[in-house]
Amino acid sequence: MVSEIKSLKPESRSGDSLASFAAITSILTLFGGTSYIVFTNDYQATGAFAYHPILQTLAIVLFTYGVLTLQPTSQPATKAAGLERHQLATLLLGLPVLALGTLAIMYKKYPWPHGIAVTWHGTFGYISILWLLVQICVGGASVWGGGIAFGGGNKAKSMWKYHRLSGYMLLPLLIGTAHLGGAHSFWFVKNSDWTVRTVIFTLAPLVTLASVYARVRTSKIKF
């Protein structure tokens, strides 16, 4: 084990560490800022709603980490370790947290007299969830059991490339949905200053996305 660790080659490129720090700092700003606004505005009076923005942004933190932890891996040992962290962050933690946050807002709005997904925030939110479920199914099927669901071998590896590319497309949708909810929804506009919302829900998400994309290895998503 020790010899295996010693034999690992550095995988980070110049600027990767800085981009990782920027991504983590900015996505935590989104989560921390959201939580601060909720907790400093009589959150108990909002009922189940208070859980929604906090849990959803926490889920986005976990999904972002799930992407970051796989980006520098190129060797068998680091790929395996990265995949474990990826599945822990996204499947075992991120998905349940997102589900609880979704249930919280659905419970708050029940019996939905105006329907569901009546705003762009809600519409993109449900699209994100459906996309995420497909994303998880494809990703899991391409690696579990050696990717036997897709025929194993190169066929499974090919599907993993689609999973990877889809993930890079899904992340801005998730973050963009949070931006719409935080920067433009009635409750947040009423209970926070626009400069605060700009930093938390616009600038921080943009830094996160720019930092994540700066770490992308385009060679891993060529078809």
C-alpha cells in the first residue's frame, strides 16, 4: 500500500489548487449566505419553507464537491478513491438532502392551489431533479458491476463519458436555479439587500462555475 502511494504521480496542473479553493469558497458562500439570510429573518414563522433554501444549497455544495473530487484523477488508485468520494457526496448525501429540501417546499405549498412549478425557479428546479435522477442512474449503471448494464468494458466507459459531460451541464442548471430563487424570489428580495443577494446568488455562483470549468480535462470527455 505504501509503495503504491509513493508510486502515484502528481495529477494537478498549474492553477488547479487555486481553482479548487475558489470553487469551494464560493459555493460555501452560497450556502452560508443563504443560511444567514434565513436564520436572521424570523425563520420559525416561515414553517417548512426555511428548510428548503438551506437544504437545496447544501445539496449543491455536495454535488460541487462530487465534481471537484473526480477532476484530477487519472490513475487507477486515485480514480477508485475519487469514485468512492464522488458517490458518497452525490448519491449517499447530496441526493437525500436535495429530496428533503424539495419535500419541504412541496409540504409548505400543499395543496398547491396555484399548481406547482409556476415560476422559472420552480420549473428549473423540477427539471434539475428529473435530470439528476437520470444522471445518477446512468452513472451508477456505467460503473456498478463493471458496467455490466451497458455491456461492460469500453461500452460502459463510453457511457461514463456521457455521464461526465451531462454532469458539467447539470451543475449550472442546479446553481442557476438557486440563483433564481435567491436573487429574484419574493421572500429573499423582501428580506435581504440587493447587494448581499448579488454577492451570494450571482457572483459566488459565477466564481464556482468558472473555477470548476477551469479544472476540466477536455480529453476525458472526447467521444
